[in-house]
Amino acid sequence: MSFEPGQLIGGRYELGRQLGAGGMARVYLGHDRLLDRQVAVKVLSEPYASDPQFVERFRREASAAAGLNHPNIVAVYDRGEADGSYYIVMEYLAGPDLKQVIRGRAPLPPGQAIDYAQQILAALGAAHRRDVVHRDVKPQNVLVAEDGRLKVTDFGIARAGAQSDMTEAGSVIGTAQYLSPEQARGDEVTAASDCYAVGIVLYEMLTGRVPFDGDRPVAVAMKQISDTPVPPRVVEPDVPPELDAIVMRALAKRPSERYRTAEELSQALADARAAIDGGATTRLMPAAAAPVTAETRVMDPVTGATRVGPPPPEEPPPSRRRWPWIVGALVVLAAAAIAAFLLLSGDDARAVTIPPVAGQSAADAQQTLEDAGLVVQVRTVTDGDVDEGQAIGTEPPAGEQVDEGDTVTLNVSGGPGDATVPDVVGESEEAATAALQRAGFDADVQQEASDDVDEGLVIRQSPAGDAQAERGSSVAIVVSTGPERVSVPDVRQQSLDSAEAELNGAGLSVGNVTDRPNEDFSEGTVIAQDPGPTAEVERGSSVDLVVAAAPADVTVPDVIGNTAGDATLKLENAGFQVTSSEAESAEPAGIVIDQSPAPNTQVEPGRPINITVSLGTGAGTSGQGGAQPPPPAGAEGDDDAESDDTALRGRGPDGAGPPGRLRKRGR
């Protein structure tokens, strides 16, 4: 299940706002109702709560950290299970992490960088003595307490003694920019691996950047294995040579060539500080240091063999006997001065109520507090609910009374902080959007045609996967719409060559070309296309064309002996035009007695065909008043009794008419 602000878990821890999220868990500000104190509650994220390996890693973090009691390690108070998930209750630190400090102030002064590195090494040394190797040392896992002390957290992937088999052989665990070469190869890790990571953190504090970086973790890991880092003094010339040498040795590729224990590296840093300071080894505690509040710890008894040395002198020289008295006198004088100051100033102190400043700009809030007579220490903290640069509140909180001149901490929002951008290239639009939202980002979806990426899948993204970006910012993802679609141009009534050129210019090609006889267009002219004009098709598609061809010759049907109507219909159906003429003949009237061109000849389609239609047998005399001889006896009605000349010759009423009469009629 998901956890919400206001929810009570473990019967005592009330969840507040979310402080951050990591690879497998979310961290909430919580309130311990039993002890009435603020705590940090780390809850295993839903996808991992049912995974035995992640549950065991989470359990191991609690066990490893709970067994490490050290002022430079974040304390673990409790652990448990709630609603099917697992949680760890830890010490709450309101300050920023070391990564935020580096971003805001790097390069750090050499002395401060040494001090920070030694505090980290003190925490790691305590862990190493209990056979716990952190394996994920990075500035994000180092928190700054209110008194300026550093505290190491997140032992979630630590290797603890016999439990080292939790990590499969050959697997890579950690953050790429801080991985030791042996971690990048998946080899066994040791205390020297943590020392390598501290060397990178030290490099980053001194220069403001990590020695190896890249767009993808695999590329960075390969650099950790094979590349030689640029010396810090090349990046930042103010780095002392003594410190430069320590960093380069800490980043040696082979564990045997670098510092193998946290104590060894810490001692090297102490020697470098002495050399940088001109050989001085005694350091004065800063005046503003927090008072020691931890309980008195009993030193472990000396268990080593007793060493026999020369007997001490019976009486120290006079010069050595005087120094304790001098130091004692100085301490008494200092104490007397402090007491006198307190007595003289105690009556003049004025109580001041801390004014509310939440929601004001950082400058206005600081001015409000200073106007009230307070000294202001500004601290930038990550907060996704308050705009960057706005005041979140103060410590002590508004409404409390303090003495005039006291120092209050003004917490100013630094924005939501950075998070790792998920790699969503190749994912569907829905899956990519959901993954980005889970990581705290907005998805800016854009679309683009692609011949190589299937429709609906992400082609690329910006920022790239595994990059660091501010939570709440937008990540642009370009989603494929599939191959580009284009509009088919109209290439009809063009020559074949012209049509092909226009189609190629539109990203298309010519498909099948079919010839079709057509007398309306010149040969080679495109008369049809498929797909038709304005159709939307994928770029690269083909278009089929139909091209006009010269009409082919056809056979003239035989219509002699048909009625004039049937003959006309048959010829027109064959694609011919029909004209007719008439002549007397022995055939019944209306019968076709002749045609031109002759039957079964080959002619071009559409050519006119003339048919001669019979008018029947004529009557009358021929010549000047002479009578036409009658037909032979018995020949009446006999088709063969009349000669061709008689059948084709008409007579006038006087018997002297023309030999034949033809009449054309157009259709």
C-alpha cells in the first residue's frame, strides 16, 4: 500500500511530508508520539515489498546501521512492518546533505574538505571494525547536522560479514560516479573500496566535480575501471600538492596501491593538514563548537602484550614540571573572565519572541529576524512543497522566546532537489509517462515520425535516462507516430516520366504500370492511378498507374442477312459507327444485302461501317415505252429466278428509268 501524511504506523509514528525518495524506499518526516520527537521514517517502496531480496536488503540496512553507534553515523531507533511493507525509524536531521553543500559552495577550502573527509572516514572506520563495508559512499548519503557535524546514512547495500552472499557474483551495486573499479567489475569489495569512494568525494569537494562522469552509468563504470583521473590541481590550481597526492593515491585502480583502511587515509589527511598549516599539529577547537552532550564512554581495556621499556626518570626536569601549572593558571583566568561576562551581561539580556517568517522571501525573512534583535544563520534545505527561495520556518520555531542576540536558524527552501531521471527510451507512451511521474517528474510528450521505431514507443528523451534533474521539472519524451505519411499527388494526364518524377519528389515510387487502349488521350499518358489523388500513405509507398495505349485493330462482324436493326446494334456493340444505304433487290425489304468494310476484315475500333439495306423487288418497264419482260414461268417467289442485274436494277414507270437507285441515310 502507499503511505500518506497523517498516517500512523507502528502504533506510534505519525508520518508527515515526504523528505525524499531513493532507489527502493521513500523517507518521510515523522513524529514519535511516545517520545515526542521528530524522526525520519524510511519506508520500503511498494514494488519491492514483495521481493524477498529487497526485503532482506532493507532488513540488513536496519541491522547494520542499528549496530553502529557512532557520532558520525545516523542513529537507527526502530524498525518494523506495517500494512505489508517495511519501515526503519531513524534520527532526523533537518540540514542539507553534502551534495547540496558542494553544489552551493565548491570548491571547498582544503582545511574544510579535510575535516569533512575525516568525519566520513571516522564513520566508515567504525563500520569497518564491525566488518561492515558501506559500498555506496557518496555526498547524497552524508547529512549535515545542526552543529555542523557530518553523519553517514543509507547502509542499504552494505556488505556485512557473512551476509556478503546477498550480492550475486558479478553484479554491480552502487552509484556509478563513486564506484570503485572492483565494484564496477562485480568483484569482491573491501574497506579499500569505501576509501576509493571517499577519494572521489574529496576530489569533488576540492574541485566541484567528480573525476568520471557520462551520460550512462555503464560508460562511467568503464571509466572507473580503465581511465586515469585528471589530478585535482589541474582542475583547481589552489589544491595543495600534499592533498593532490593523497587524492590520486586514494583513486588508484588496484586496492593494494591505495589506502586500505579508513584509519590509514585519515592519518594521511592529518599529516597533509600539518604540512599545509606549516607543521603545526595542535588545533584549537572553534569557539562556536557545540557542547559535548554524549555520555562518558569507557575506553576498552588494553589487551595487547605488555611492552617493557626503559624505566621512567625519578624526577622530571624543572622545565617540564612547570607547564601543568601554567596551563592551570590560564584555565582559571579564562573561567573567571567568562563568569564575569555572564554576571555583567545577564541582567541586560532581553527576551525576544521569534516572529513568524514562513512564506516570506529569504531576504525579507532574514530582515524580519534581524529587526527583532536576532542573529540569523541561513540554511538551505530541500522542500518540494515550498517555492525555492522562500522561508520554510526557523529553529527554534516561531513563537518561542529567546534572548536578544541569540542565533536562530532560518530554513530556506532550495526547491524539490534533484532526482534520477528514469530511462524510458523504447517504452510505450503510457509506461514512460507513469515511470516519470513515479520519479517525481512531468512528462512533456512530443510526437515524431520514425521509420525505425514502432508507433507509440519513445524514440528519445531529454534529459537523458539516469541523469540528475530537479524534481517536478519536465522531461521531454518524443513518441513515434510510425513511418511518415504523405499525400499522394495527382499525376493524371501527365506523361509516364513526368508522373514518376513527381511521385519520387513526394517520397513515393511507381508501382505497377498497365497499358489500356484509349483514343481520347495520346499514347503514354497517365489516365488513372491507385491510390488516388490526396490519399494519405506511408512515405516510400508505391502508386500503380494506368497509361493510355493506341487502340488495337478489331474484326468487323458479318451482318449480311441480318435485319437493319440487328446489324446496327451488333456493329455498335463492337465499337463501330454505322451508316447505311438502300437498294432494290430480291431480298425482302429491310434485310442487309452488303457491308463495307467486308465481314471479318481487321480495322481500327470506331471506324464507320456502311451497310446496304434491301428495298425489295421493283415493278415497271425499262427503255422508251418498251415493256419489261415478265419473269420466267414458275419463277414467282423464287429467290434464284431473278438475275443479279434484275435484282439490283430499278425501273421507272415508263420502263426507261436509271439502272439502279441508291439512297444513303445517316444514322
